[in-house]
Amino acid sequence: MHSRTAFLSLAIFSFASPIVGLATDWPSFRGPTGNGVVPAEENPPLEWSESRSLLWRTELPGPGSSSPIVVGDRVFLSCYSGYGLDKKAPGDISQLRRHALCLNRKTGSILWDQVLPPAEREEPYQGEYITTHGYASGTPASDGSQVYFYFAHQGLHAFSLDGKKVWERNLGTKPHPWGSGSSPLVHGNLVFVNAALESDTLHALDSRTGETVWSVTGFPNSWGTPVLANVAGRQELIVNASGRLRAFDPETGREWWSCQSIRAAELCPSVLVHDGVCYVIGHPGGEAIAVKAGGNGDVSATHVLWRIKKGSNVSSPVWHDGHLYFVNDSRGTIHCLKAADGTVVFEEKISPARDRWYASPVLSHGRLYFVGRTSGTVVIAAKPAFEVLATNRFADDTSVSNASPAVSGNVMFLRSDRYAYAVGAR
């Protein structure tokens, strides 16, 4: 394996000239619009490897499943260290540390690393689920002046972009044996956090102080990140939970509407909203529904348009040109559905290798990028006919990847349990 020092030297050499076109920020999970769609002016590479289109890679202080975000000249992500690095010998749980990290987007060098102590109660590193993704799964979010890291029962932490602690809040002390995966979302002066597992509560906090502006309870088995969508000219904050899909006024917490949804022991994918229709996938067995969003509690206006027994239990879908695309997390099959009625257009194995697919895909220039835990990034054509365009792997990185890509300035940012990467034209 190459050393971190060697790659930092490579990064500095590669960026004697800066990245061309520092464009749209990727400020939170699934990007600027929360649906995994890369802005039209961005164009990440189709192919890369250790010797092709690699701008830099940086060895991280520890593993983590959080996706990177990009704000200006900084990249933010999280990881953990000190405990839970080996399932057979996890170590002393009192030594668990969570890291809020900031990297230089041009060189990959670590600008700051805020190290956080363990919570009063921690779930041991054992069983099937928490050993799969660890203790740093929530993707950070930023409003351009601060960055917010949510570490579940360890708390929500706000930092300035240069790493100074602004405030922190405990949003529930209950740890879950499967861990937590929800990420914060920022809207104006509000930070939204789905703390369903920690306190059965959806929180809206003042981004300047961390004080509660409003909160709502009632979110069973919800691991998903809230989404903001414009529905009939109105901003709605939409959250999925077992058996119920709910929409709120983001400013006041008033519940605009709710509707029946998928019922399952865990629901991880984020809701996708397009033209007033909410597309919801989830359930270990695979299930997908389309819900016409209603308004002002009008139950007759809110109803399920279609439901099929296809879905993903972890990653979220992408909408493109009248079709939905997603990968089943355990079977590794790509699904393309007609968004209008749920008709299956194709269902194909994404890779011959046996793998799990936890990252959510991104769409750019008619290409869909899917990251496997050990299979690398498979790029398929975003069209109603299955076609693999490229398979990209870093052969000497054998650690797993659970994180979704981020794209900014024609550069794609990736992370595994061991490294953070930037790939693009030199």
C-alpha cells in the first residue's frame, strides 16, 4: 500500500495548477438538490484508476460510512478510531473517538480534525449491522458558513469552516445496536435532524445557536435523511418512517399531510420527489411505492399511485427522463422502472462479483455512478436499456466503501474506509 505521505506529495505535485472551474458546492447528502443529480455544468470523469485521473488520495484517521461534502475549497467527512476496527478484537470501547474532518479540496491534505469523545452509552461493536458501517455514518451538511456533523446519540456538532466549535446539542441519548445513518439537512437558518433512533423526534434547530425551533415525534424505524421539495409551489420537509410518509412546513413544523407507506423494521433510503410525486423504496425484501403528495391535510389528495415488490433496503433512487433507477443492496441488481406506473423496464446484475451496495447513486450527463462495498464504482447508461459504461477500482485499496460520491468542479470525491479520493482531469 502506498503511504499517506507519498500521496500527499503526489497531490501537491498534481496541483501546481488549481482545479479548473470551482463550481457548485455539494453541501449535504445527495447534493445541492438532495436527489443525487449533478448540476448540468459539472462533468465528472467516466473512468479512473491509480494511474488515470487520480488527482489525490489521503489516508484517513479511521473508517467511516459518511459521504463527503464539498464547500468552496474544503471537503468535509467523518470517521472513527480507537475501537471497532476489528470485529474479532474490537478493543476498549472507552477509547472510541469520532472525527469531524476537513480536507483541502485541491491537495487532499487534512486542514483540521476535531476529535470527539465517546457518548455516555455506546453499543458494542458486534452483530451484523453496526460492524458493517461503524460509528460515523451520518454525512455532514453545510450552509456555507458553518458545517454540521451528526453522530447520533453522541450529538450534533456545529463548527465554523476553519474548525472552531460553535455549539453542540444532544438530540437523544439512546444508542441503537444497528447504529444510525441519518444526516442533517440545512434550510435557511434551520438545521433539520431525524433523530428517530435516539429520541423518536424530528428536530428543527436554529443554525446560529443550536436551540430548538420546533420538533415533532412519531418516526418508527426511520434511518433516512429528510428531504426538502417544492410541491405545488410550497416548500415541504418530507420524512419516511415505518408505515407512514409525512410532510411538514419546514418553518413551523406544521404537518401538511401524511400517507401510508412501506412498513419495515428499518427504512434507510431517502425519499425522492419529482413533479409532486414522492418515490419511496425500502424493506429488506424490496418494495417501492409512488405517492401523490397532497396538501393541508386533504387525505383525498394524498394517495399511493402504485406499489411493487422491488426496492433497496439502503441506497436511494434517482429519477431521469421518466424512469427510476436504483440498486438492490443485497442482490446487486440494477432496477429501471417507469416512474408513471412502476413497470419494470429492466432488472440486471450490476457486477459479476458478489457484493453489497449501500451507497446512493449520482446522475451526471446521462451516466449513473453506483459504488459497491468492494466492487468499485460501476457506471451505467441512464437509459431504459442496460449498458455498463465503465468499472473503476483502486486495486490496492481493499477496504470497503459505503459512501455516496460528491461532485464539484468536474471532480468526483469518493471515500473508502481507508482513503478519501478526488478524481478528474488533471
